[in-house]
Amino acid sequence: MARFALSPEQAGFPFAQQGAKLQQAIDDPSKPAASFKEFFLITTHAPLCYDAGALLDDKRGYWGIENRLHQRLDVIGLEDKSRIRTLNSAWNLAMFRRLSISFAIHWMHHQPDARQATLSGFYDAMKADRARRAFHLLTAVRPSWLPDG
């Protein structure tokens, strides 16, 4: 990894202080043995406070966020399929989805049966507890009460 000092004007990002060029080997049998992907990382952290190891740790940790929250929102909460187009509606629905995931994570940590401690298991348990309408609204792709258009 090659690190370099960076001005915000050079990067085109406000407050940028350093950047890095990362080359990652591609492990694909159909590609030549010496194939690499290049990534460019930009951070607002000063070079003295944020070394190459911290940059690599954050790059590796990126998929942890994607796999934990975004996967739950996209697959179970159907967030990517939402047809809500007004900013306030989208913002409110996103907050409710995140709130329901927070409740679900708390619920999952307190389940004695690990097979039921899933987001789907949480929604099923909430439906069984007569909260069907509220949780259906939180996870609906397009709530039925919205007018067309």
C-alpha cells in the first residue's frame, strides 16, 4: 500500500488529509496469476494519527457493516425494493426499519433457541404477538394505505 499526503483540493473531497492506493491480488483461476485490483482510499484523519495499519483495518472492516446492517435492511426489510420517493417518507420509513432491527437484535440476544434467533424469527414472533399490522407497515415495500401516484 502506498500512502500519500493529500489536500482537499487535490482529492475533490472537503477535509481530506491523506490517501492511499491499495493493490489487492485477484484470486480467480480464469485470470492471470499476477492480476490485481486497485483501490483508492481517502480519509480525513491526519497521517500522524492514522497509519497504514488503521487504513487497512478500516478497508477490511467495510464488509462488516455491509453484511450486518445493510444485508438486514435489503434482504429482510426490503429497503432496496421500496417505492417511496418523497424525502420525508423515505427518511421516516428508514428510521422505523432501523428501529425494528435494533429491537430485533435485542430480541435475538435473548432467545434460548439459536435457530429462532434470526431477523425472520423476530418478525414471525412479532406477528404471533398480534403486532402484525405495525411490523407489516415497517417492512412493506409499498404500504397499502398510500394513494397511487
